[in-house]
Amino acid sequence: MEFSYKAVDSNGRLETGSLEAPTHSAVLVELGRRHLLPVLVQPHSTRLSVSLFGRWRTNSSISRGDLVAFTQGLAALLKAGLVLHRALHILGATSDRAAIRGLSIELERKVRAGSSFADALHAHGRHLPGFYVTMTRAAEVGGSLAEGLERLGAFIQRGAEVRERIVSSLLYPTILLGMILLTLVLLLTVVLPKFKALFAGSDVDLPWPTAAVLALGDAAKAFGLPVVICIVLLIIAFSIAWRGPRWGLPIDRYLLRARWTFALATNIQTSRYLRTIGALVRNGVPLPDATRIARGVMNNRALLAAADTVHEHLKQGEALSDLLDQAHLFPKNAVQLARVGEETGRMHELLTEAADTLDREAQSRLDRLLALLVPSVTIAMGALVAALIGSVLVGILSLNDLAF
């Protein structure tokens, strides 16, 4: 059974941690053996578990931001001269994030038991990005754990910033599109039926725009739910086919080459791939191993197949830039920078520069796309609503003509 404790050492400093022991009394005996005066001893209920989304959980999920804070905080403590287990202890005791406290306690316990930091992380490796443990191990073996963690934290933060920027860019048009659909549904199913009762009491022949709009409202009210269900089922069927082995690769390959996607998927995923390779190589990971690990940051199967080919041929001594070029999927400017990196011996620097260039291109294309999309959708929405209202007004005017 595991117990958490708070105790005071001979210098009056408060120490917290956890111990494996069969009973409460055994914990007290062990603390006494360490010359610690126990203040609080209780069963430790904060265990590391996995959430549905594959993230760590203690009292709450450890997010990417938590991971950045943990990595950079630990790097700062190590650079200040603290030994690893002491740095983990302080990080766990002072952090205001429950997830970081739980992770630090678990890692401190393993490190105090004689495990290396990389091995302690490896026990939770299935909850970490694929490169995290490998980069940490390379830094630890090279005797530069503090510097390696500092670079690792900056690398994760950079990826999080790129992702956040893209999500933020897409947020407004998504909300706008949702409001447009809601407005159309309300007009067709709530507003138009009110006018239908007005027109039903007259013998006048309604203008064709009014008749067409009223018929559209009747159809939306009668068949709207079945149509929505069919659309949802089609989306689910497409999603299943996309994930399947038969259609997944062709769809992914099409998305990479289709002009209407503006090569956004290609740039974003290639950027992650090259940035991860550069970070791994900088931390001392051999290039073939780096390409094997880096493939895990992509989810497009066409690019994954190309990355597998790159990894297999790298083991045979071929050049990375040549293999990227032969795949005919990776952007040419990124391939060229990789070639310059190989020729100058600055592989990690040039791969990082290639990733930065691809990120800038992707953001620029996304900005241009949204600059066209948002006003276009707004104008189309205004024109559609105006057409619906105008059709109803034409019908009302025809009734007024009949009255005169």
C-alpha cells in the first residue's frame, strides 16, 4: 500500500513524499529511520491513470500546457544546481496544478528507488508524446539533462502555439457557419409557417417566389429531421471509410494533393515531422531512430507510408533529403533545406528552419482563406435571408393589391 507523508527533517525543513509500506506503523518506522519527524501520514489515493483521450490523469488531466510547465520548471530547478530527486520533490510540493504534483510524486518515488529519470518516465510512456522519453534519455546519457529538458519544453510549447493559432483562426468562421444554419432553420420552420396562415385565407394566386419559399418551408418542416439523420449517417459512414484500410490511404493522398485544401495538411504535418526530427537529432538521437519516432506525430496515412520508407532506406545509408524528395509528397522548400543541413552539418538547425517556414506558409494560407471565406459566407447569408424575406414581402404586397 502507498502512503503520502509530510515530515520535518533535522534542519526544520518540511519534506513531503510517498512510501510503499504494508501498514501505517511501518511508514512511521521508516520515517524515523530517515531521521524525519512525521507531521501527516495518510493513504496515497492520487494514482496516475489514463483518460479517454490518452492523457495523464491525477485529480485532473495533464494537458499540453501542464507538460510544458512541468518540463520547463524541472529544467529551471536542475539548472539552479538541485539534484534530480530534490527538484522533483520541490516541483511536486510547490506546483498549483494537481496533475503536475501527481506526476512529480510518482517520478520522485521511482528516482529515489534508483531508477534513472528516463526509465521512470518510460513507465508512463504510453501517456507521453512518442519523442518525450527518447529525448530525455538522450539528454540524460549525454550529461545535459537540464539543457535537454529546456529545449524539450520549448519544442512542446512551440507546437502548442502553432496548434492554438490554427484553432483560434478557425473558431470564428465555425461559429458564424453555425449561426447561419440556425438562422435558416428558424426562418424555414418557425417564421414562414406564420405567414402561410395569412396567405391561406385569401384567394389570390401567390407570386412564384412566395409559393416557392412556402413550399421550401413545408419541406423543411416535414423532411428536415430525416434529412439531418441522413446527413449524420453519411458523415459517420465517410468517417468509418476514412479510417478503414481500403479507402483511408486514397482519401489521405487526395487531401494532400487537392488544390482546394491549399496544401494546409501537407505543410502542417510535414512541419511537425521535421521539427521533431530536428529536436531529436539535437538531443543526440541517431537520425534513423529520430525518423522512426517522428512518424508518430503525423496521422495522414500517405505521409506515414512515406515516412516508413524514409526510415527503412535511412538504415541503408541513403540521404534524408533524397528520400524526402523521392516521396513526392513533402514540400520542395523543406527538402532543399534538409539537403543544405546535410551538406553543412547543421541538420537540426535547418530542419527546424524548414518547420518554421512551413508553419508560416500554412498560417499565411489559412489567413488568406479565412479572409475570403468569412465575408463570402456573410454576404451569402445576407443574400439568402434577403431573398426569403423579399419573397414573403412580395406575397404580402399581392394581398394589398387585391384589397385595393
